[in-house]
Amino acid sequence: MSTYEEVEAALNGRGFTRMAFDMQKIRDLMDVLGSPQRAYPAIHLTGTNGKTSTARMIDAVLRAHGLHTGRYTSPHLETVRERISLDGEPISEERLAATYDEISPLSDLIDARNSEPLTYFDMTTAMAYAAFADAPVDIAVVEVGLGGEEDATNVIDAGICVMTPIGLDHTEWLGDTIEDIAWAKAGIIHKGATVITALQTEEAMRPILERTAEMGATLAREGREFGVIERTQAVGGQLLTLQGLGGVYDEIFLPLFGAHQAQNAALALAAVEAFLGAGKGGKQLEIELVREGFAQVDSPGRLERVRSAPAILLDGAHNPHGMAATVTALEEEFAFRHLVAVVAVLADKDVSGLLDLLEPVAARIVVTQNSSPRSMPVDELAQIASDIFGEDRVTVAQNMPDAIEEAVVLAEEDTSGELSGVGVLVTGSVVTVADARKLLKR
């Protein structure tokens, strides 16, 4: 059997960031594997931000109801094992290797038939679906990688589709307008599905409505059929009252911060209700099980506190939509009187839009590079940051360890040793968070 290290090297050899949208190859691979994705029902998630957090919430609430779950999310922070979870835990190294060995000879057959091989994401998707069938799971919770219609995960034909808020991102692949992007994402809606959608702009909602009608699907919308009734700050998170499809659920403790996470919780609850048949005839889920599920939720890299005195938060906001949610949460729930930001971004992102939103809450910014080959060069990022923050508020560090160290020094120096209300935020990309997390979680 292959070792975990050999599997990791083989996957990386396919090009970690290589994009190739070819549904026929993943369909062919699923066919020769015996269509493992047909062995269980699924909840499929797409959108611009909030997919992973919402998927983790759905998973937790389903497990609280006694179901065996498989969860597939991306990207990962530390290990590829995070992408494939069984009953809330990353797949073991041994199980990952065994699944790869099962698939590898068949993927070689598919590769031999085509001019380009299957991608890293194609392979991990196939491995997830095979591992879920082998477990076996009662239900799979699957996050798209990019878009929806042409995403490798879309061989699943899920009965429940969740649409988180849609904004501009990945325009080089999905289109230049929110409507184009929404059309791509609405492609996960298949015949007879139930669609659970967050509040959307009119431009994003139009394709969702049209696709839902075309597929004869059922639609539930935030603000109409479900939503957040009330949220209050609590120690370590927030206390929610949610309107679900089947009624009101109160005293829900969510150990995550921000109005956006409350919105994600409402989406997650509605998705679980739809799957378990709540909402029909006024049927509700058992509230204690709902409370138990949400109380167990975590979402690494989403306003995750990893150090204190000064507080160091990690947040993977990588586009203006995500940064707007992060900034709102910082202002409402952390109330830092002095915040230093460490920022590294990918070159293809709306960096000016992201920094414009960050500027009002960050007293200083330390710019650096992350480990991605797509990372924006630090000098280029420094110039953009200087235009927005002013040169006197921008510090340049050539690598992540130096950037974090410099940010902590700046945070402590600028507050005369009084660390209450002082913080460091590491943000700009999931890769940035992953790099920082490896350093700070040791």
C-alpha cells in the first residue's frame, strides 16, 4: 500500500493549482469506479463566501441527529486529509492511502485516454466520494471547489442545494458579472432538488430562480421561509434565535463570531430541516439536538484566535465580500482599540477593494507574501497598500515569520505595553492563514 507521503506527492504532482474544467473526465472516472457518489444522499453547497463554515455547521447538526456523515471541503489549511472528513474527523492517513490505491489504476486509464490528466481536485473529489461509499455514510455534505456547473463535485446530483451569498470572485473563470457567476453556481441545481438560498442581490437571484423553475426544484429563501430573528454577543461566540422551515429555534449558541456566521447558521439549519423533512405540516427538529450540533461547530481560519496578549486572529477573507463581513465582525464583537493587520494576497484578487475595507479598522499594516506561487509580490502589494493606508502606516516583511513578529512588535510598541484591546489580524488569503497557522499553532 502507498504511504500517506507518497499519496501527497502523487497528488501534488498533478499540479496543486492547475485548473481544467472537463466534466467528462470526472464522469468517466466515476463510471469506472462504479458511481460511488450514488450510494448516499447529499447536500451540495456553492456561493462566493461562507461555504466551508456552512458545510461544517450542517455536518455538526446532522451528526447531533445520529447520522454518519462525510464532508468534502476545500482548500485545506495543513493537510489534504482535512478535505475529506468522516463523522467530523479528517480521514486517517491509512484510509486516505487505501482510497488512493483503489482509484489510482483507474485514474491512469482515464489519463491515458485524454491529452490532459485529471487534476488534483478531480482526484480528491473522486477519493472523497469513494471513501464516503466505503465508510459508509448516511449523507455527504459537499462544497464545490469553484463555480458549480463545471465543478468536479457536480457529478453528485444532490437532493439539497445550498447557495451562500454570491459576489464577484474568480472572474477569470466564472464571468465578469454577478449574473454570470450566479448562472455558473446555479448549475448544481438538478431536477427535483430543494434549493436553500441566502439573501442575494437581484442580479444573483435571477439565475437561481430561472434554474430552479427549469429543474422543477423547490426554493426556500432567507428572509421569507427562514432566517435570523435575533443575535446577541456571548462569551466565545453568539446566541441566536433562528426561524427555520419548521418553526422558531431559540437559545442556539454558536461558537463563531459575526453576523455572516449567524446567516450561515440559518442556511445550515434550513438545509438540515429540508433533508430530515422538517417544515412539512409544521414539523420541527428536536431543539436540543439542534443546540447540541451548533455548539460543537468550529471553523478554523475564520476569525480564529490563536494567541492572546496581544490577541492574534486568523481570517481567510480573500475578496471584498468576505472582508466586509470580517470588518463588520471586528467592529461589533472585538472592538479593538488598536489593530495591526498582516496581509498577503493572491495576485488575481481585487486587492484594492479588499484593502479599502480593511483600512478603517487597521492602524498599521504589514505586507508580505504567502507560499502560493500565485502570491502577489511584496513590493507590488506594498505600493497598493501605501496608496490606501499612506506610507507611514505600511511595513514590508519578506516572509510570514518576520511579518508576524513585526506586527506583534508594532502592536505592543504603539500601545505603551497596555495590551487590553490590542490585536493582530492575519488575513488576505486562505493560503496566508495556512502559513500563519503552521507557525502559530505549534
